[in-house]
Amino acid sequence: MELDSFAKLISEKRKALGLSWAELSEKTGIEAATIEKYEAGKQKPTAADIKGLGNVLGIPPMILMHGPGTVHYSGFDENGHRTSKWEEF
């Protein structure tokens, strides 16, 4: 895991969503001081924290772990039709 990339991703997305460390902490259950360390690149995140941050910030955990890139999503829509989409992060 590239800590600088992870730190930049979560910091930029948190700010873009207008969330403070305290607000992100409340939504994820991660201590605000820990989030601050993550954003400073001073602490490696746990798997649970990557998942929680990804859910709240809308960033796929794979991107948080490996850095920006393209992610493929596939599934089914409400009518049962297969869906496929690529998204750049």
C-alpha cells in the first residue's frame, strides 16, 4: 500500500464532501486522531478502516489500497439485465 496515495485520496474526498475529521469519525467509527494520522501518511490503515472509509467516502477499497486507477463494476439492474460500467478514480 502506498501511504501517500491513500492519504491524498481520503483527504481530498473528505474535503470535497465537506466533512471534518470529527464528522468522518462519527460516520465511520474511526477515531478522528486516527483519520488525521491516515491523512498525514503517518499510519497504515487496518482492513476494517479501509472498508469503512471506502463506504463513507465512495471510494472502492481496492483503489484505497492500490491507488488511483480504473474500476469495473458489474451486476444486474432492477429488471434483471446485466450491467457493466468502468469508473476512473
